[in-house]
Amino acid sequence: DPKIGVIFDTDANNELDDQHALAYLLMNGEVFDLKGVTVNATHNGGDIEGHYREAERILQLCNMKDSIPLLRGANGAFDSIRRNFDPNAFDGRPAVDFILEETRRDSVIVLAVGKLTNIALALKKDPGLADRTRVVWLGSNYPEPGEYNQDNDTVALNYVLESRIPFEMVTVRYGKPSGTDAVKVTPEEIGRVMPGLGPTAAEPVEGRHGGTFSCFGDYSVEL
């Protein structure tokens, strides 16, 4: 079977789930063809550089830093960026241009696990994006209100939903038996299973909270 082409759009420095999702994509290269990683900034993870550096750590731990493109996306929110929008100069342009160019070149799914600012900007710059890709987004507490990724840029979510782009929503549903909140591991499980897992990094990585790590499994325990 052909591999699944993916662009991973992430606020990697916010919590600890995105790092595991990225490592999963990287370590399952027989299934996924990861075209690139784009980052955006959400409230709890600091500015765009923090998210960029955290995604870079995961790529380095998996020895993919030099082979998988990593692009800076939007530091701000869609509503402010779209005002007086200049398609040749705007917050998030490197990631947006990568998404647009890569989806023109190949069959690619955009897997978004943070706010939807980069995708909304890509649609604003080129509405034709809707005809050549689909978005799979982690977000919303539907049918209840609220959720972190949604609340970080509700305007971007609405813009994407109002477009014609194929859109799949992987809901969180806090405390419910379905949704991503139902798929959990405990710190004890991580501590028992993860140490030593993954390839040995060619160069050790300094963690975001300090310490030095040579494989993703060890870093996972400290996240």
C-alpha cells in the first residue's frame, strides 16, 4: 500500500501529547510519509521559537532533523494577521507557503494538533488549497463548549469550517468514554514502558526543562 503523505501542524511546546504524536509519525515511516512539520504558537507554550525548538528536539532525537523540513508558522491569531493581509509578508508565511507548495506537489493530508491559524492563513492566501488536501484536526469538546485548541483561535476554526476544504474533527470530549480524552496513559505507565525506546540520537539533546537525552523514550519520561 502507498504511504500516507502528511504535514504535521503542531504547537509542540504546549503540553506533551504532540511530541509523542510526532515521534509516532517519525518511527512509523513504513506507513507515513512525513513531508514536513509546521509549528504555531498557543498561549501556554510561549512564542513561536519555543514551539520550533521543541519540535526540533523530537526530530533530532529521531535522527530526522536534517531530513524533515521544519517551518515556523503563525505566532499570532488569524483575525489580527488577516487584517491588511499582504500575501508576500505576513506572520506565519514560511509554514503557510510550505503547506501550499507541498499540497500542489503531492497528495498530502494536513494533520493539525494545535490551533488552526496556519491552515486558515493558507486558505486565505490560496482558496484552491481546499481542492487538493483535507484537514484532520485534534480539537473541540463537541457537543460541549470550549477546548484549548479551539479557544486559542476560534476565528480560524470558523474560517476553515466555512471553506469547502474536507475537514475531520477528532474531538477531545473531556471525561467522556469517547474522544481523545478517553485514550490516556499514566506517568507510571510511561515510566515503566518508555525508557530506552527509539533510536539513539547522533547528538544528545538538551530537554526543554534541562537534562540531556539520547533517545525519545527517555525524553518521554521527563516531559
